[in-house]
Amino acid sequence: MSKLRLFLGLIILIFAAGCQRVDQQDNEYETGGATDTGKLKVVATTTIVGDVVSEIGGDLIDLTVLLPVGTDPHGFDPTPQDVAKLADADVIFANGLGLEEFLDSMIESAGVENKVVYVSDGIDLLRSEEHHDEDEGEEHHHEHNHGGIDPHTWFSPLNVMVWIHNIAYALSDVDPDSAQAYAHNEEVYEAELVELDTWIREQVAQIPEDNRNLVTDHSLFTYFADEYSFTQVGALIPGYSTVSEPTAQELAQIEDAIEDLNVKAVFVGYTVNPVLGERVADDTGTELVFVYTGALSETDGAAATYLHYMRYNTTAFVNALR
Ligand SMILES: [Zn+2]
């Protein structure tokens, strides 16, 4: 009898709460932790993840991007304030796959394991072809290496289609009332990604196949190379992270490869120290070209959004290699 009364009481409470929500839709949220405006508090790790999340969340979310513009994600050192931002969030979006080397300990400190969504989940993961088996054995214990998987998944717009699906799904899960809006934003942005993919194919068609060689500061164009028929000849810093240094022997190997394959340019990220790239370009007589890698530009820069960033980098490849 008392159980039945409790049950009925609950039904009435739920009903009352439901009625109240209709009246105060803008400032009432059942998920908890929402801002005064009723918006979800969302944190994204890198500027690139942040830009794509903002395309799906739009005005419905209150977005904080953890890494400042121009910050290399591999070497980022979070502050206690950054940990507090994670603790305060309803949802946290990260690339994952070891890209954000700072993230695991941060998630643990903030106690937010169940709020983290890895946008790259579900992508067909690739290894760079120049990444040899012997290196993997040796580097097995390094956390950032993750068995030789390239974490830079966004260099194929087709992978970003997986991202936006994960993002829309996760936002709808915590904010089901806005699920339709998130699905609509996903559809609109997917059309832009399709257009970007078509444009990249048209652009790279200007580069003769023999010239489609990429030498970069670290290995990060595996997905681009796979999608648009390039070869990642090698990287100045071996592996998928910038937080490392090549040996003299490794540098000599990459310089030999540049000369053997008649590679026309070395591409170095704006967020990476250019000294190594300058030296290799000088030694081999190749052009040193700057591209955007781990971060977007300032809002008034040439790569303020993911779409602009991909167009900027593709144009840099075409101009240097055609
Ligand atoms: Zn990187």
C-alpha cells in the first residue's frame, strides 16, 4: 500500500515537473550543471574540435575551448583552472587517440570520465606507412604512441562526418529537447563537408602523381594521404607527436628520402619550432612551407574555421607541389 502511494506520488511529481518545464523552458534544465540561460555547458579540447562542435551546438550550447589558438595540442600544459572547467561541464568533447597527451590525468583529477565524448570514435584508424614495426616495439611504452595509430583524424573531411555524428548524438543525449536542432545542424554541416571533399579532389588533381609526396614536421597527414592519394614520405620528428626529437641518423634518413624522391617541399606547422624544418630545407634545397596543423588561426586569420583551415592547407600543397 505504501509502495503504491509512493509510486503515485512520484507520478504526480514527474507530471508537475513536466508542466513547470513548459513554462520555464529557457531556465529550467533537468540535466543539472546548466548555465542560468539554460544552455548546456560544453568543453572542447582543441580549437579544431571546438569549431566543429560549435557548428552542431550553435546557440544552444555555451562552449568553452580549452586550448588557446596557436597552441600545439601535444605539448599543452593545463592549469588548475582548466581542470575546473572540465569539472563544471555537462559534456566534454576530445579528439582522443592520445592526441591530447595531457587529457587522461586531467579527466582523472576532475572526475569526469562519464562526461567525455571522443569525437573520433568509430573512424577507421590508420597508421602512417613510414612508421616501421621496429619503431613500434621500441615505443610501445610511450603513452602518446598508442600502437602506431595516427590520431590526426580530421585531415579527412569524411572522418569529420563521423565526428559530427558523434557530437550530435552526444548533445541530443544530454539535451533531448533540442535533438531536432542538432540533427538539422549536422545535416547542414555535412553538406559543407561534402563540398569541401569535392573541392579538395579538384585541387589536388593539379598535382602530378609523382609529386604527391608529403614531408612534414611530425606524421599527421595519414588520413589526408590515404583519401587523396599522397605518400607521407616521412617526418622530421618521427612519430605522431611533436613532443620528441629526431636523432642525427633519423634526420639523415629523411634528407636522403627527400633527395631520392625529389620531394619539392617540407611542410611545417605554424605552432611548431621551425628551426628543424629550416635546416632540412636548407640541406636539401627544398622549399619550406608553413601550414596549419594542430590549431586554427585567430578569428581574423586565414584558418579561423575547420573549413578554411583545410582549404588553406590544400592550397599550400597545390602551390608547392604542382
Ligand atoms: Zn600533431
